[in-house]
Amino acid sequence: MPNKISVKKRIQILKNLLVEIEKNEQNITYALYSDFNKSEAEVFLTEIFFVKSELKKTIKKLPFWLKPKREVSSLLNFPSSDFIYKQPYGKVLIIAPWNYPFQLSFCPMIAAFAAGNSIVLKPSEWVPNTNSVILKIIEKVFEKKYVSVELGGVEKATELLSKRWDYIFFTGSVAVGKIVHQAASKHLTPVTLELGGKNPCIVDETAQIELSAKRIVWGKFINAGQTCIAPDYVLVHEKVKEKFIEALIKYIKLFYGDKVIDSLDYPRIISENHTNRLVKLLEHQQIVFGGEFSIHQKFLEPTIVLEPSFDSPLMHEEIFGPILPIIGYTLYRDLETIISRYEKPLALYYFTTNKTNYSKVIKDFSFGGGVINDTLVHFANSRLPFGGVGQSGLGAYHGVYSIDTFTHKKSVVRRSLRLDVSLRYPPFVLKLKKVRKILNFLSKF
Ligand code: NAD
């Protein structure tokens, strides 16, 4: 059921939410640090600030975003007034991952509620401390019948997916995305799937190498590489490869120091199992930098791998950790050959100073979203829809696109009672020729 709360009241509740988040900033920060050593700066930038920006924007713009939109009427219906109404779907299930657990739970929840839905949120089981704060804030601000939290892992998610929903919003891996899609298809429930994949990052021979390396190190190793839109691998032109690798190493050291394990800004991997998986990806690889790890401390150093084999597991699966494979290329068609080995990525990054080059890349490759000469930052503009394409996702959100995601666009034509053209009514025998002529004429407009 939709929540049936007036827009004005919803805005008041969202304002209360903002107050509650602000009151809990310390708790959120501490919880994320306890879960995987996420630093205060990263928590602020990628979790709290982001959620608060989306929330403030929603509070400000919601009446405008939800206002029925008047459309130009069709001459075929003349005279009429035509409108598009944004109608909440009803009961929404949101399933979230662990890597940005606060942001990826709250942003879709805020939009779904603002749009008029009632919500059940299932956050990830890997972040128990963050979940306690999420639960506390939600229980304080929302009545349970409007927003509730279900804690648990695969079993809980499976139980929730077996129920009937009016909309499902899932963020997570491609493999689980397929399970969610299948469960949703039973009732033809519409879904948004925010998934992952192998995101290419290209550095061509015209790129500004120092700045490119700096921005790539930032985007790859923030959250220890556990970011859906992190560059997965770099394709660098052979002419600048050596210089580029030197610059990468320089910036890793500059950002995280010589002993990364002691850096206050470098998070841990989410679990020992996840660390183990990443360490295994390094087997038989040519490591040119990093590679230090500690399974029980859930630590893996920022690591650069040179020219991995495309048959190795490292180049098969989404890395989702602090390992950066570097692959040299010489011709544009090498880029096409390599990128087309994989499903359409969630993000693509291209570093160049040549406008013709980047225009061609934007036109030639299909990807969820991307950036020229930087990484990740397209995520930060809520005026841009964020989402994947093909196996990297279905649907998009952020800003007004989130409201679009959580509402059905209902078209309503209000016909005038004054004029009623008899040509549309049978019998047509004597008037079909005339009807054809008029319709052909009107369809030109
Ligand atoms: P995941 O798919 O393992 O888990 C996500 C959620 O699904 C969790 O809440 C989990 O409990 C639930 N889940 C796990 N197995 C399930 C099953 N068999 N049936 C039903 N539900 C199940 O993903 P994760 O490890 O939490 O997150 C990492 C993945 O998420 C990466 O692939 C990353 O690229 C992707 N991701 C995408 C975005 C995006 O915005 N596109 C953002 C963050 C993460």
C-alpha cells in the first residue's frame, strides 16, 4: 500500500530524519569504523554528506517533483487537458549491500518514502554496527507501518523475496541481481537493479599522466577498492605506460604512506573470506607494487599487477578490492577487443586531452555512466541519473530520477464535455474516407 501521508507531512518527517541523522553522525562514523575501519573522512564524504545532500534536495524539491505535469494535448482528442501523475507503487522492498551501507540503504529509502511508498529495508548482514544505527534512526523517525527494517542474511532476503511487492530496489552483485529479478518476475514486480561489473579505465598517449594517476589512485583505493564504480582495470597506452606506473606508485605512497596498514585513511576488507578471495586473485600474477596482506586483520595493501592473463580469475570476475591490473595497448581496436570481452560495465573512465578521442569512446562503448579525466565523480551530481546498463544494472536513481524510479507515471486525459466529433462513431460506411483524410492530416502535428 502507498503510505497515504500528505506530501506536506512527508516533508516534515524527512526534516525529522535530517535532524536524527545529524544527531547520530558520531554514531554512524563509529559504526562504520567498527565494521571495516572506514575513516571519518570517508564516512563523511561518501556516506553522511551524500545522504544529507539527497535528503535536503528532496525536502526542497519534493512538491515540485510530484506536481502533476501538464502535457500538450493531442489534436485527436481536441478539446482536452492532458496530465502525467506520479503515483507511488505501494509496498517497496529495498535490499542493500555492505560497501556503502548507510548511503545505499538511506538514499533509496528516502526517495521511496518521499514518493509516497511504504518500505521494508533489508541492509547487508556484513555490517552489524552500521545496521544498529540504521535501525535506531529509522525506528525513531518512522512509524513501522511506513518504514521498517528487517535484519538478516541470505535466508532473510530469500524469505522477503518470496513475498509479493509492488517494487523491488536491489543494490548488489550481478549474481544476486539475477536471483532478485527471477523472484520479481513471479508477480511481474518492477525492479531496479544496481549491480556491478568490470569497469575499464583508459589512459591514452595524450593524457596528463601525473593528474590521471592521482585521480585513478583516489578512485580505485577509496574504500579499499570496494566500490561498485571503482576502475577495475587500466588500459594504458604503451608510450606512457612506464611513466604512468611510476606516478601510480608515487600517489599510493603519498596518500597512504609507506606502511599502509598504519594509515588512518585506509579501510579493511569486509571479512576474512573476502580478503582470502582477493589474495587468491593475486596468485601467479606479476605484482609491481604492493601485495602485502594479513587475512586475520582483513588487510590487503593497494596492489598493482602488470599485464595479467585474460584467462586468470583476476580478469574474469569483478575485483571489488584494492588490486589494479595494468594492461598496455597501442591501437584503438585493442581497446575495443579488450572491453568487448566483458559485459557492459557500470562505469567507464577515459583520460585524454584529445576531444576527438573521448567523443569517439563515448559513442562507441555502452556503459552505465562515466567520467572523462577523473573517476567516480559522476556519482556526486544528483542531476545525473545513476545506474547500469545490460548486466551492470537496470534502471537509475538520484535526485528527481529516484522519484521517477519509485512512481508510476500515470497518464490521464480530461476530455471536454462541450465538443463531441461524430466522425469517430460507427457506422463508418459513409465517412471512412473522410476519417482517413482527417487523421492523416492531424498526424502531421
Ligand atoms: P551481494 O549481492 O552479495 O549482497 C547484496 C544484498 O543481497 C545483501 O543484503 C545480501 O544479504 C543479499 N543477498 C546475498 N545473497 C543473496 C541471495 N542468494 N538471495 C537473496 N539475497 C541475497 O553484494 P555485496 O557483496 O553486498 O556488494 C557487492 C556487490 O554490489 C558488488 O558486485 C558491487 O559492484 C555491487 N554494488 C553495486 C552498486 C551500484 O550502485 N550499482 C553499489 C554498491 C555495490
